Amino acid sequence: MSIPKVVLKPKRAQPFFGRHPWVFAGAVERVEGAPADGDEVELVSTAGNFVARGLYNARSKIVVRLYSWNEGVALDRAFFHNRLSRALAFRRDALKLHAPDAGYRVCFSEADFLSGLIVDRYGDWLAVQLSSLGLANRREMLVEILRELLEPKGVYLRPEKGIGKLEGVELRDQLLWGEPPPADLTIRENGMTFLVNLTEGQKTGYYLDQRDNRAAVGRLCAGKRVLDAFCYSGGFGLYAARGGAAEVLSLDSSEPALELGRRNAAANGFATITYQMGDVFRTLADLATAGRTFDVVVLDPPKFARDRASLPEAMKGYRRLHQLALRLLDRDGVLVSCCCTGLIAMTDLEELIAQVAVEARRDVQLLARRGAAPDHPVAATCRETGYLKCVLSRAL
Ligand code: SAH
């Protein structure tokens, strides 16, 4: 059976032979065979050579998302079953993340060669994020496959904000299958208990990507005074408390997030954490003015820029945070700089730390350059998937 073809403009095929999965409209010469949005298409070069197989969407800036570079491989149920079961097997068998009450990312979109599909597992519930029309149209099939592979009690959809406009598909938060998650859904992470608000919490309810960074920071906190800025449900601060911190101050602007944090502290039996609501920029400035100091400062702000136009403003924000953090950091203190803005590279973050160190007239050592936990891998051919940076440094 011949399937519709998307023909590339001359000299535009190289990125796709390079296995990058996003074909933007500007690279396309013409479409043959009138595919409907969401249909399978073959991407071919100007000379008519097969490049890859993908899903079409004329309504998106990404006209084709590519899934297979093997000619003749159909993007059918068996294909998605295979991809998802291999993604799961990696988390279960290699990373050993699977346990009845574990939280981990089962599938990370392009990083698992399934552009547009994120699946997070929280114990018996799955949170699914769809960000492409092609996979949104296939959601029933995908849920069926996930039920086969993971036997969840419920599957909940948390569409990415803005996807309606970007992809031309209307999705809302909803239960896709099974029972709604309980209000007190909890997971165990490195021996600690975390509440997950799957239906209303940020992201899909919890920040799984910081799991290993939280553990790494916790190990440095024995006897220390720790400031956890942008704490959400308390992640870094809870690990600090377990690591033996003398005191922890956790800051966030969201009251529901702090409420989760307080409940997490109680569930784990930690009494050394203070949760404070407020804007981090203002609160850090106030703490510095008051002459407060800390031995460990964690900065884990949300994404500051979604496009290149907002990068200068974003960099200003990161710079301001680092300036304030260095003022608060006592001698030989540890700074934890997290940055989930994909458009800012590790080298940019390191350069920023260097510049702020110079301004503050302090020697700063980089102790570790970290990324997201390995259930959030980076596709070698789509390095946009490597969004999270976490630099541990020490200021003399
Ligand atoms: N460190 C957390 C994840 C942080 S996510 C963890 O390990 O789980 C970023 C957090 O920053 C969110 O909880 C959001 O509510 C908060 N936030 C965003 N802007 C803020 C601001 N200006 N001041 C304080 N908190 C802010």
C-alpha cells in the first residue's frame, strides 16, 4: 500500500537523515497523496529517496514528527507496543526503578523516540502528557498498550498547556481510563514518602527528573543550614533533612505546593524544615538584608524562557538569583544551580556562575555537572531533550 509522501526541499534532508524527529514546514517542498492530520506519511528527499516514516499534521509548525528510519515499518499498534515496552524494560530492568509504589518516567517523548508522548508512573496510576495531534488521536490505543504493560488502576491525562493552539487538538485534564487517583496518592523515592497531586499538581504532579540531584545534595547537608528555594513539594529540603541538616528553610510562591511540602515533612517525620511562602527574588533579598547566611543554597526555578526572544530576560533572572544566593552563602558554602530552560546550555550556566563569582570577589569551584535522572534520557540525535542542568559548586 502506498502511503502519502512529504517531499523535502533540495538540500534540506540532512537533519532528517541525521534522525532529528521534527520536520518544520519550511523544509517541505510538497505533499503528495492528501494525508489527513494525524495520518502516517513517508518523508522523502527531493530525489525521492526514503528518509523516514512519521505522522503528519498540517496544523502544527512541526508538519511531520518522525518515528522510524526503517523503510516499510508501519507506525501501527505493534510499533508503539514495541517502543513502549522497550522504554519500560529499560526503567524496570536496567535502572531498577520499578516497585509497586515507585514514581518514575516510563516514556519521555523524543528521548524515547516517541515524539509527543510522556508517561509518568506514580504507583498504580499513570499520568500521560500528549503534545502531538498524531499521538493524541491514538490515545485509546496507547492507553490500551499501557494497560497491558503496566496494569495500572487508572490513567490520567495531563495535556501540556498550549498544545491546543500549537497542534490544533483540544485536550483537557481527564481520567482516560480506570479509577481516579486517591487524594493522598504517595510514592516512595529513595526510601522517602512523597505525596503526588496527579490531577492538580504542577507538571504531572511531581518533579521526577530531580530525583538523583536531590539525593546528591542531601548527602552534602549533614549539620548544615540549608535554603531550598523554589521547593515545590519540598524535594531538596526533605533530602537535606534526611541527610542531617541542622535547619532547612524551604521557599515557594505556591501555597498548595507548600501544603504538600508540610505533609511530606510530617509523613517522613522531619521537624527541622520551615516552609515559607513568598517570591524567591524578594525573600532572598530580604534574607540577605537581614544578614542571614546558609551553608547550602538550592536554586530550582521554573523554566524562564520558552523561545529565543525571552532568553535575555531569562538570563537576567538567573543572574539575579545567583547574585543573591552568593550573598547568602557562607564561606565554603555549596550552591546548587538548577536550570530547566532548554535554550540555556550547561556552558552558559557555568559562565554565569563564573561571572557572578567574579563580581562577588569569591573563588568558586564546580563540584559536579549533572543532568536529569536517567529515566529522562537524552536522545543523541535530538539534544533538545537534554533540558535539565544541575551544577553543584562551592564558594570559598
Ligand atoms: N525543587 C522542586 C521543584 C521546583 S519547580 C522539587 O525538587 O520538586 C519550581 C517551583 O518554583 C514551583 O513550585 C513554583 O511554584 C515555584 N515558583 C515559581 N516562581 C516562583 C517565584 N518567583 N518565587 C517562589 N517560587 C516560585
